[in-house]
Amino acid sequence: GSRRRGIFLRHSDESLRVIANAGEVFNTLKAAVPSVEWIEVTAGSVSPKEMIELFRSARVVVGRHLQTMFNILWCAPGTAVIEIAHGAADDTMPSTFHAMSVALGLRYHMTIGSGWKQVNVDTPDLTELLALAFHDNPNIDATRENLAYASHLPVLEAVTAATDGAFLELGSGKWSTGLLHKIALAGRYVLTSDTDSVWLSKFAHLAGPNHEFKYVPVYSDGVGCFVRTAVKCTEDGSLWDPIGLDRKWSVAFTDQRPVLRRRHEMHRLRWNADLVVAHDTQEPEYSYSWSEWPYEYT
């Protein structure tokens, strides 16, 4: 039959890995994607045969890191998978379902909740992930204005799956930093750096041994010289120069401000990184140059 179902996975033992705001999450799912029939599923609620059929008919699967999630094996290519990760950065969480999704041709996304055993899900973030997953669905009732900022996700997903070393993120973002935190939980080292101290503080709860955050004080106001004040705000882009030179990186991702520094960082890090990924290469004012590089992606 047609793939018209949305699956919300819950743990069969509510004393373990609880989604504290599960009712709110389920209502969010139904409101964001009303075009599918949403059902709640636990390990013991259906027979193995019924479980296979449910996943075969699913257009989207949402749930925590549970054994039941292994049933995405039965999903058709193109099915959206949204994993709800806990916010305990000092704990490790394997990237099993990300790897499975890449291998199976599924559209994997992750939202990071707050808490560990009892996780509170950020429902606005979940709504945006659903909009991203269903960008080709005209019936979705969800906010879309931020989705242009996630155009780099397919490339980042591909390079994280193809590499196994350290990852340098120049410029934090709700899409990229969340994805990279996933590989940090799996044991890879990630350094996220940014010039905006206020924006960077939004990710402070993710900091841990494998995911470090560094503020780079390029702007004298600590943010980005966005607001005109009586005291002139100044910038010093050279403060980026030492960032990332202390080790070898599997991947370096340039998405920082000032935007004209991105081209400079690409050349500066080319001997420290196996792969360099640049964001917003379609913007002519960013002055990217590809003459010295074997590959180009826009």
C-alpha cells in the first residue's frame, strides 16, 4: 500500500529513556505533518510481522535511540528518520542509525533534547526538521524560512559518514552543530568555533570531552557588529589564524564570519585537513576561488 504512516517510537518501559513531553511531541507531529496517519509504537505493542509492515508503510519515523529503531531496516528509500538524542554530552551514543540511514538511502535528521533518561524535546526544532524532511510536501504546515540555511546538510552527512577523524567547524549553526554533536557522542572529536558569543552560548549544554566550543573574539562587541552604537564596533579577522592548527582534521567546515575569511581559511587549513567543505559558495561577494581545488560544490 501507499506509504502514509508516521511512526512515533516510545520505550515500552516508561522508567527508561522517557520522552518527558511525549504528549506535546505527538501533538506537534500530527500538526506539522497532517498528511500522514501518526501512530505510537512500542516494542511489545505489535507482533514482529506487524512491526515490519508498519515500517514498510512509514514515510517518517521519529524516536529516541532504542532497539526498536533498528526496524528502519524495512523502510523504503527516502523515508525520513528523526532521532531524538539526549543532551548528556559526557555520555556516548553510537551513530548506528545515522550509518544505517546513509546505507539504506533514508533521510536522517537528529534533534537534541535536554536531559538524559528523561528528555525534553525542543518541539519548534522538531517542527523545522519535519519541514526539512518534507520539503517536497505541499501539505506540510510548518515554518520554512530557515531551511535555506540547511542546504549544506547533505554534504556534511556524506563527509561524516565517509570519514572517522576529527572535525573542525568554523561557525556554529543549529543544523550543522547538531549533526556534528552526533559524531562527538560516537567518540569523534569536534571543535566548534564562532565569533558570536551569544549565539555560541546556545550550544553550551553540548560541551564535553569530545565536543569543545571556542569563542573567537573577532568583533569588539562580542557578537558581530550588527547594531550601531556610540562606540564604534571593530573587527579583527586575523584572530581566526591560529584556530585549527593544533592537529590534523578529517574535515574542516568553513561557515564563519567575516565571510571573506572563509576563502582564507580554506587555503590556511588545506594542509591540516583531508577535506575542506565551504558553505554559501553560490555567493559571488564571498570571493571564493576554485582554481587551486580539484572539486567544487555549490
